[in-house]
Amino acid sequence: MSRLVQISDCHLHADPDARARAGFPLRQLEAVVEAVNRERPDMVLVTGDISNDETAASYQLAVGTLGRLAAPWFWLAGNHDDPALMAESRELLDERDLDAWRILMLDTRVSGQPHGALGPEGLASLAERLEEDDRPTLLVMHHPPLSVGSAWIDALGLEDREAFWQTLAAFGQVRAILCGHVHQAFASHQRLEAGEVAVYACPSTTDQFLPGAETFAIDEASRPGYRVIDLRDDDLETWVERVDL
């Protein structure tokens, strides 16, 4: 068995003392990192929106804080991020292996837009990558590829989701998808001819969004958290942990 942890949506500012709507992003990320270390993961994936202000200083804070993780960690860009600035602080990779599993990191960011898309080139690249290796595969992306049940979030998800699922329909090795963006615990699935693909999101390390809300709303009663994913030979088990502040 191998253990992954997903953390997401840190929304750091250049100012380490900056406040979000319901807390302090840097302090909360520090608490999450401390809790994640107790899980003893083999790898940590950070699924976007590292920064809230797209500054080099915010990414330097992120690298300094995430560098306290006791496991290798990897990140991808969200709609609030500047990939060029991220890459100056730490490399952006598009694939990792973890024992029998293959992990593909997908770039769904659309410059200047809150929604996501892979686009024709991204979808073609995904198909090529899946064609070359049939090991059990976990896809990691920022924008959710299906409805999460909140009208305002669903309008800002993966815009070309139908084409995305059509692409996956030809490949049976994709077991699950991890996404960020939604600032809440979420689990669902998509039925394809080759079988079901599970879709998971995790709480933000900062503000939580109210599940089921028609318009933007913060869930002030909820706490920051992360998702644990235990990978076995051909399946996985996953759950969400919350962090007391």
C-alpha cells in the first residue's frame, strides 16, 4: 500500500499575516502541514490555487511552508495562480509514479478566467499519455469535471467536461480523479462503458465553501482539512480529515 495526501486551495498572500474571509491562510496551512505529517504519506499533491494574489512572495511562503512536509510534494496551478511564478519557486511536473500507480497532473487553467478547460490539445495529449501505459491511473487537476451541486461553482468548473469524459471512455485504467477548486469535501463518480471513475475533492486549507449553495457562501462552521488516499494494487480507499485550529 502507498499513501497519498491531497491538500488544496491555500490562497496565500505576499503578506504572511493577511486574513481571508474566515481565518488566516498561512497559519491554517501550517496547521494542515503539521497534521499531514502525522499521516506519514508517501507523497503529497497540492491541487492548485496556491496563491490568492499571484505574487512571487506568496509562492515563496508556500514553498517554505510545504517544505516542512516529511514527504515529497508536488503542485499544479489553479485559476488564481501564475504558473511562471510558481515554476520560479518550484518545478511543475506533469507525471509521477507511485509503485504500481501512475499519477497524471493535468493543467486545466485558462488564463484570466475562473473556469477551467483542457482544450483540444490537452485532451489529445491526455489520450496519448493513457494510450502508452495501462497501469492503474489517478488523474489530478484543479477544476472539477462534473457537477458538485452548487450552481455558482458548477458554472466555474471544467468547461469541456463532455469532451473530457468522451476521451476517458476509451481507457479503463483511470480509477479516480482528484480535483481542487471547490473548497469542500466532495465525492462522486462518472459511469463509463469501461467502468466507474471516482471523483474526489477536498477541503481548502483556508476558507470553506458552503455545500449546495446557489450563490457564493462561506461555511463558517467547517474547518480546514485534507484528503488521505491509500492506493493498493488496483483500487483505493480515501477519506477526509479536518484540522482543529
